Amino acid sequence: MIRFGLLGCGRIAKRHSDLLGGNHIDRACLAAVCDPVRARADAVASKFGVPAHYDIDDFLARKDIDAVAVLTPSGLHPQHAIACARAGKHVVVEKPMALRLQDADDMIRACDEAGIKLFVVKQNRFNVPVVKAREALDAGRFGRLVLGTVRVRWCRDQAYYDQDGWRGTWAYDGGVLTNQASHHIDMLEWFFGDVVSAHARAVTALAKIETEDTAVATLKFRNGALGVIEATTAARPTDLEGSLSILGERGTVEIAGFAVNQIRHWRFAEELPSDRDVIERFSVNPPNVYGFGHQAYYQHVVDCLTNQRAALVDGLEGRKSLELISALYESIETGQEVALRFTPRLSRLGIAS
């Protein structure tokens, strides 16, 4: 039994606490929660009958916690993850793992030195349609990859950003590229591989925040394929879609829905009998943009910890999408195409105004 603690009881904590506290994860349970805002900690703790803490040191001193889910504002992930590692707790950190590459490196180093496993939450990799598309990729059914596109057209009104002072800030959150679209950017890299260069543009269209709520970008991959990112929280009045398109010389797959949950197109030059009903069998209808991937993700974490297996998204893998996101912000500031690998100079991500 892996005993989890939740560090941070904000908006995303509901998904994590419902799974762990509701006994939906085999060989896992919720042991305790922590948040400096007492009302938040108490609400989650009372719902699942676990202790509430308001001080991180007291929380990490508990002997009955094996792993901690770090669900605090993104800009605080590094210091909290490092504190967990030094306390001997395995770390599950929500996306993005950090806002600055140096902080990500420090997290990876701290976990390595402590002999602690670091997991970065990228639950969309476990979505049923995404898993099916990845199987097709691994089987070589796409042939040479040509074009990859992700679209995040979600609605986050001013009330969303006003919930907490850190939302939409450079120091603690970042904009739509860092927050909402980070999962989709990760999937684009997961399917298409290393990015050679990126060019991006962004605006703050509707929300009163420091960072962007709308962005577009083009990518060039090492394998010669091109990529397109379209991301906005300015869709009105509701969420529209979160999608991934994969175009290759021998096949095309598009996974749409509002949470990368519905196979819209599944076409290959060399058709298999199983292709005929794949759209009906491998699409899901999640209740919200978080999808169902968190449950499969946590089962993966428990399996890795129990059987000493490698994580699908460890610190180094999580760093890849952060490096690309950092390059996108560098391009936004300079107006120029930015080559990977690079050292950020003008990107404001992770820096207080």
C-alpha cells in the first residue's frame, strides 16, 4: 500500500483527492493533506477522514506518508518538491514541473541525491484514444511523420483567474502555454520527438492577467516534420476542444473532444480489421477537461513504486516540454525563431514582475 499526502488543496486537488481518498487506486490510499489556507485543507481532510496540516514541515515529518502529490502553484513546485525529496518522500508533481529550467534541474538533482522517484503528471498520455494512437505510432503505421497539431480552445473567464492571486502571473503560473496547454505540448513532443526550433506569438485578449491567454506557434522537429500549437483560454462561452492531430505518409489520426478523448479520424493506407470499430471502442466521454487519465496515471505511479519500474514521465521527460515552453516564451519576447537547445535570456516565465 502506497500512502499519499496531498500538498496543496486548491482546484486540482479535487481530482487527486477523489481518486486517492475514494479508494479508486489499487494499493494506494490518502494519508494526510496540507495547505496553508486552513479552510481548504480542512474541507478535503474532513471529506475523506484524514488529518489536515497547515505547515509543510509538520506535514513532511509524518512517517505514514510514502509519496506526496505536489499540487501547489507552479512557481512553488521546485521548493516544495525538493523539500519532499529531502524528507524521503517520493514526488508526484502536477504540470508544469517548474517554470524555469534551472529549477527543474534542481528538482531532478535533489530527487536523485535522495534516492527518490520524481513523477510529473501528464495524465493525457494515459487517455484511451491517445494510448491507441501511440500503439499505431510504435507499430510504424504512420510511416514518415509530416505534421502534428494541438489545439486548446478552452474557456477561463476572469472569475477563474481571480480565484487566486497567483493565477496568470509570471512568477507563479505562466499563461495558457504553461498551464492549460502544457499537456498538449507534451503529447506533441511524445509523438513527434525532439524539436529543433520554434516560433511563437501571443496576446492577452480577454483576461486581465500578466501573461498570455492566447498563443500560436510553429515548430520544426528533428525528424523533418512540422508542428502547430494553437492555445487559448479565451473561447467563449464554454470549452470547445482539446485536440491532437497526427499526419503521416501512410496514415492520419485526429483525437478531439474537449479533453483529447474522442477519436474523430482514424485512417490508414493499410487498413486492419480492427480499424473498423476503433472510433466507437476507444473514445471516452469524461465529465470535464481533466479527463479520466489521472486514474490510469496513479496506477502507473503505484506500479513503478511497488515494482521498481521506470516512470513514463520522470523529471528528465517532464523537463523536455518545459524547455520547449521556455523557447516559446523566448520567441514571443524576441519575435524571432528560437533554436533548441538554448539558454533563456528574455523569457519572463518564473520571474516576479
